[in-house]
Amino acid sequence: MYMVMCVDEFAQRKNLSQKEAFLYLRQFGGISFLDEYYDIEHTLPFDDTMDALTGICLKDGGAIT
């Protein structure tokens, strides 16, 4: 459920469809990041998580800021 909420929030903030957001996050490491660090990330505000996802994806070659 948390992963779905994060993808939805990312999609809204970046003006993407949910499918586009999921595919982008999967391609550029965001989904793996959420899976690996769920125990920490789910305790943080969504703003912090969205900033982290954006940074991880940019570091891994994504272009959405």
C-alpha cells in the first residue's frame, strides 16, 4: 500500500500518469529504493520521500526534477 501511495504522490507532483510514474521509478531506482528502505521511509513525511525519490532517480540517469 505504501508503494502505491508513493507512486501516486510522485505522479501528481511530477504531472505524470500513475503508469508513467511507476515505469520511471522502476527504471531509475526509485522502486528499489522504496523497497529497500521501507522501514525508514514510511516514517518520514511524503515531502522528504519525494525529494529522496527525485534525487535517487536523477543520480541513476533520470531527468525529471
